[in-house]
Amino acid sequence: MKKDYNFVEKFNLEELEGFEINFTENKTNGDYIKVVTPIDRTFLANIKKSDRNEYEKKITVLKEAENEWKKIPAPQRGELIRIFGEELRKSKQDLGKLVTIETGKILQEGLGEVQEMIDICDFAVGLSRQLYGLTMPSERPDHRIQEIWHPLGTIGIITSFNFPAAVWSWNFTIATICGNVTLWKPSPKTPITALAVYRIWKNAVNLYEKSDSAKNIFSIINGDKEQAEWIAKDKKIDLVSLTGSTEMGKNLGKIVTERFGKLIMELGGNNAMIVTPSADMKLVVRAIIFSAVGTSGQRCTTLRRVIVHDSIYDELTKQLKTHYKKIRLGNPLKKDVLVGPILNEEVFSKMQNVLNECKNKGGKVFGGEKTDIDNCDGVYVTPAIVELDKPEEITKTETFAPILYILPYKKFDEAIKIQNNVPQGLASCIFSNNLLETEQFISQNGSDCGIINVNIGPSGAEIGGAFGGEKETGGGRESGSDAWKSYMRRATITTNFSSDLPLAQGIDFDL
């Protein structure tokens, strides 16, 4: 392992019980996940895939712990998450750097991902004292109706490579304070980050004094499609949270629903920005560039379509091209770099196919070329801008790469129609200082997405709000607001505190 990467040894991952990880031997056996960094394709580690026997053992341990953990008062469960947050603070620099090495996102984004984990811990601690039910009036005298919330049981979490820790933490922290146990299958592209998180978690558990059951409430299995299907098929998994492609969601989601399991799915996004004549152009340009090229266009909330009024189309396009030329592309570990590599050659090939199709449709393509970076044998590509006279079928498909479509509109209703006329429904935004336009955009007649922003880009969701989308984005919500209810089951209770037994709806049934 290169000197730049050997700090990973600080996590002592080779000592983790229940996992086989090797940082020196480059194995090609199909039983192992070979991990390389997108930065320069350097070999990082071999991690053994979980076999069926290991999976069943871990599920058995989790189910045993489930019976004890749900009995722990929620504020005490929150105390464990508080400790975990403190341990994350101690490890922020190293873990953030590891995120960068495994994903290729710039270091500030890697550190930001860890900060997001810390923030959701803080949120979950407060939430552990706010798992509120309701009390409702009854139509019958001397009766009370109330609802209470109970843990679901065991939660399966399947995550993607682009946010190898933060999205897991949205699910894990909330599920844990709600009284659940969890099983995590990370992306095979980023398993080292997952194991490092697991090590930090173990440190937190060792400091927790409220319950011994905490030692067994969380586990990890490593693998790919096969291991993900084990989770999807397992009736002992009460809820499956899926993050990934729409295709993955369709396949695994079908398996879960066929067994009547519960689902949260955060899948593809094809996010748009509407730019109106009244928009503050300085804000617009800054928001577009961050949202379109951050994480090398490999976010589910990446800005993929700009729908701009034809009166300012030329000026905005000109400004974007000027700023795109200044984007600093290179090794994401360096401070002055804004855009790192894309994941691999396969992503680059898909990107080129899309750009060629756009050219064939008469589109003007700016950027999108592969670039050589000194001492970095990864796949580095300049972010692309594609000018199109009208939406083409290709613009309705999410390409997980830095491609930005610019589309003109004449009337505001037309802009909303273009925005909504895609299969995905994750994030959207409008830049306008016209109150009527912004209010229409957030109304039932406006954006059909789960996330709607005004004068801010579609990327960079805060943990306080519920995160998720509609249509082929999957449905369900994670992170903030009342997303915690997804990890619990609701019970409606009616109590009669009288000596009579009146029936509802005034039914007379005297014996």
C-alpha cells in the first residue's frame, strides 16, 4: 500500500473479529472483494465475502440481541449514539480521508460526509426523548384513544459507493434509538470505510455501560448482489433500506414486497433547476457548479438538468462554460482540487455513449474529455455541458457522471412540465425572486419531487429534513423530521375507563 494510504492501519481492521481483510496480498479469488482506489487504481485490500453460514450466524446473534435491546429505555439507547458521535469526532480526519480514498471525492467532501454522520448522531440523541405518540378523543364517553410506537425489530441496510458512510448513518442511528438492531451490507466498492466505521462503533460500545446487549445490535456482511439478495429474501429482516440504482431497487424491492417486508428505497435522481429571468445569477452559477460537478457528478442529488428562460439562456451558458474551464481537476487529496476521478472506465464509457448520442441529436457538447493527472492512473474527466433545443429521451435517464443538460423554456408552466417529465422524482430547485413563481413551484401544481428547494441547489440535503423522493426514486424517507416512524410499528389503543361498554357508531347490541 502506498504511503499516502497506509494510515488506514490506524483502524486495526485486521484485528476485527468475524472479518478477513488483507492489505498486502492481491488475491484474485472470487471469494474476495478486491478494493482499489479510484484516485490511481492502487490496490488497497482484499476483503473476504461473507458466506451463507456467516450470514446465518450473524442474523441469529442479532435476533437474540433484538429481544433485549428493545427493552432498553429510548434515552439510554440515545446515550450510546451520543458516545458513538463523540468517537466519530475523534476519528473525523482519518475517516474522512478514507472516504476520499475509496470514493474519489475531494477531501472536503469526505470530511463533510463524516460531519454528516456526527450531525445525525446529535439529532438522534435528541430524538430518543421525542418518540411521541398521540392521544385522540373518542366518540364514546369515558374512553381514550392513543397511539404508541414500538420497534420493528431487525433492519437491513444496503448502501451505495458514493456515500459509503453517511447514508448508512441516517438509517442506523435512527433505527438504533428506536430500539432496533441492524445488519449492514456496504457497497463492494467501499468496504474498508464500512469496517472502519464498525471499528469506531466497537470503541463506542466498549464505553457504554447501560446494557451488555449493545455489543450485538449491529453487524456487517460483505459482498455484492448475492449477499444483498439474502437480506431481501430473509423474513427475519423486518425492514430493508436500499440505496442504489433504480434497476437494483426494482430487483430487490420486488423480492422484499413479495414476502410483505417493509421498504425504504432511495434510488435514482434526475434533478433539475429552473432559472427564471428574476434569478440572482451569481447564486445560480455557484449553485449549478457545486451541484453539477461535486463528487464528480456521482451523487443521487447531482444537478443534471438546467431549465433556463430563453431570455437569459445564452448569458448563463456563456458564464458556465467560463467557470467550467477554471474547475480544478486532480488528485482529490490535494487541497486546491475541486473535482476528483469518476469511479472507473465503465462509468467513462457510459458517459461517452451519452455524449455521442446527444451530438447525434444535434446537441452541442462542451467538455467531457478524459484528462491525464500526474501520478494518478485513475479516470479523470472534465465535467460536460450539453446544450439541447428541447428535452430528448436521453435527458430522462440518469447517467451517473458529470453531465449537465441545459434546456430553454419560454413560459413558466412549460418549465415545470419539463422538470416533472422524467421517471425520477428526488430533488428539484428553482432560482427566482418572483414570489408567484416560487410559490407555484412548491405547490401541488409545481415540482413533483420529494425535495424542493428555492434559491439553493438540489445537492447538500440537511439531516433535519426527511430525505427521499417519488416515482422511480423509490419512496420512503430517511434522516430527519418524522422519518423515524419508518423504523417503528404503530399501535392504536382504545381504553375504556368506565363501567359501561358503549359501542362505536351508536350501535345497539344488547343481549
